[in-house]
Amino acid sequence: MDNSAQPQPGAAGDLAGRHIVLGLTGGIACYKSAELCRLLIKQGATVQVVMTEAAEQFITPVTMQALSNRPVYGSQWDAREPNNMPHINLSREADAIVLAPCSADFIARLVHGRSDELLSLLCLARPMQRVPLLVAPAMNREMWLHPATQRNMAQLASDGAVLLGVGSGPQACGETGDGRMLEPAEIVDDLIAHLSPKPLAGQHVLVTAGPTFEAIDPVRGITNLSSGKMGFAIARAAREAGARVTLVAGPVHLATPRGVARVDVRSAQDLLLAVEQHVDAASVFVATAAVADWRPAHAAEQKIKKDGSGQVPALSFVENTDVLARVAQSPRARSGALYCVGFAAESEALLQNAQAKRARKGVPLLVGNIGPATFGQDHNALLLVDEAGARELPHASKLALARQLVAEIATRLS
Ligand code: CTP
């Protein structure tokens, strides 16, 4: 039996200790709610499923009960509640209510404060200040684009609901467009972000991540082993902490964290341009990219061919601009309007090299990767070097470390 969705007793997850009411309304996307339920539980949440009658046409309460390990609620007349008030009891226990999928009809019902069945009743009865309502719509593209739906969505937002947006692509009806329910993992990420403290609210964080690629000719180049995972984790953590985030990414195969604006670049020169374009709007700059120190002086326009003589081509290099050092020396950084954080990849004498690098680059905070080489790994340990000295963040997942680092940055900003 696959018990992987069941949280282990005492296991930590990003939703550990959270109680989530998962509301299903009528739509083909209900099949994804089974996976959503599993992912929520995997993150440590307890999940109480509530289904409308229409949802039961698409997926059975038996499935959702088995996955959530709790009886599903569907009726406001449910005699299991001693006081006969499931709408009060369920909404008071919740840390959040997530409607996924939320149909066009159910959105309209919420807008009008309807309460003639359990799910809309408990949404209306929820303590608005304490229990957020997250809405993941799912419907045909024409229904989604209809002015009535868009009007209702705007009204829902101004009534305090958290709108998670929709995906785009092929739909069950055979049409293609906007209106698909977000993927379960995206909904979980948005929920985690929503429930996170917001110490970076009002800040704009610019992050560089990944390797660069320096062309030798159209098919060859010089790069390095950076996976970009640490930078992507920092971008995600900063967004969770309430910042607006721009992520300048070298060539990597990583999904963009939810809610993060991504700019893809290839070479160190591209990276410099992208940073220059976005840095004026930023209040924090975190440089995790493994930027090539040198690039071939000339990239050949055509593929370099062997000429049969056995001679190897000679490459000459020019130095790339040190992006971090340049940004750290800008007037905004010097005046304190822009807080700069550098990273250091060292193969020896981490503390001494990190301290020297911090001074050389002129950044207030320099973060050393504690070896052995962590390129491509999901875990790391960090050494934070600032004017007060050095402090270690012990071995943990890159996401956990990113969250700690973001909290450290927030403390320094305040
Ligand atoms: N960095 C940068 N632009 C460069 C080189 C490095 O922005 N052209 C940034 C990196 O993103 C990192 C920091 O500078 O935040 C240190 O990078 P690292 O490769 O460790 O050091 P270097 O400055 O390249 O020095 P060395 O290779 O001699 O250790």
C-alpha cells in the first residue's frame, strides 16, 4: 500500500499543524482534487473535504474520504454534528478554505452570498479576518472570459477572497485556452505562500541564479555545474515572504516559482544587461548565479572545424564584468536603498575567502556554500558572513536554507 501521502507522526511539512477545508464544486477538474488532497496531507496538513452535489457527479466522496482519511461533508443537515451546525464547526476549525475546483456557478453564488447548501454556507460563515478563502477556478474558456465571470471574480477579490488564477491549454471539452484549474502542486505552493509570514512585504527582490554559457562557436561553449536550485529557492522564499520577485536565470531546467517574474539569459553579458534593466526597481539584490569570470574573446560565427592538421584551436579570453561588485558600488547600494547579498563558491578556506570576497565586492552580507560541492544537490549548508562575524546555517534542504536566509535579510532590512 502506498502510504506516502500520510504524514508521519511528528513529521514536518510546510503545512504541518494546519487544518484545511478543501471544497470541491462541479467540474471535470475534480479528478485533480484527489491529487491536491494527497499533496496537502504530504505537507503535514489535515484535510476536511466538503463537496457540493455537482462535485459528486465527477468524483465520489468515497475516494476523497479514503485520501483525506476523514468522512466527507456534503449536506448542511449532516446529523454527525451534535449541534447540527457543520457550517459553523467546519469553518471555525479551518486555517484556510481552498475551493478547487471552483466552478463559474459557485463563484456567482459566493458573490451573491448564497447559502442554500453546505459549502457556500460555510464560506459565508467563515471568520473573514482569520480564515482565508482561496479560490482555484476551473471552467471552459468562454465561460472564463465571459464578462459575468470576470465581473464576479473582481467582486470576489474585493470581498477579500484570494484568487489563485487559472491555467491555460487544452481543455476537457476539446477547446484550448484559459480556464483550466491550476495544477495541484501550484495550488499547494500558493497556499503555503499565503500562510507564510510577510517580513519582506513592500520589498522588491532581484535574484540571479544558475550558470552562464559563454559561446565558443554556434554549437560549443563554456559553462559550469551550477543547477540554479539555490537561487530558485531564494526567489520562492522571497515571494512567500511577501516580496515582489524578479529572477534572472541562466540556462537551467527548473520550473519558475509561483508568482515570480523570470528573465532567461544565457551569457554573463546577457545577465549583466538583465540585472541593469531591473535593479533600479529592486530594494534587495541576491547574486547566486555562477557567472563565468571569463568569456572567449571571439565567438566564431560558424562551427570551428578540424582541418586535419592535428592542430588544436587556441582560445583567448576576456574578463566578464563582475555584476555583483558593480551593483554593490552603485549609489543606491551605497546609500542603503539597495541591500546586496553575494554568494561564494570556494574549494578551500571558506571563511577567509568569504571574508575577503565580502570586502572585495563591498557587500554587507556574503553567503558561503559549505562544501563538499553542492552543485545540483537539493541540500546544502551555508556560512553567513557579515560585519558581525560568521554564522552557520546547518545542513538542510535548499528551500529551508533559502527561507532562513530570507528571514535573515528581512531582519537586516528592518
Ligand atoms: N558574481 C557576479 N558576476 C561575476 C562573477 C561573480 O555577479 N562576473 C557574483 C556571484 O553571483 C556571487 C559572487 O559574485 O554572488 C561570488 O562569485 P564567485 O564565483 O564565488 O567569486 P568570483 O568573484 O568569481 O571570484 P573567484 O572565482 O576568484 O573566487
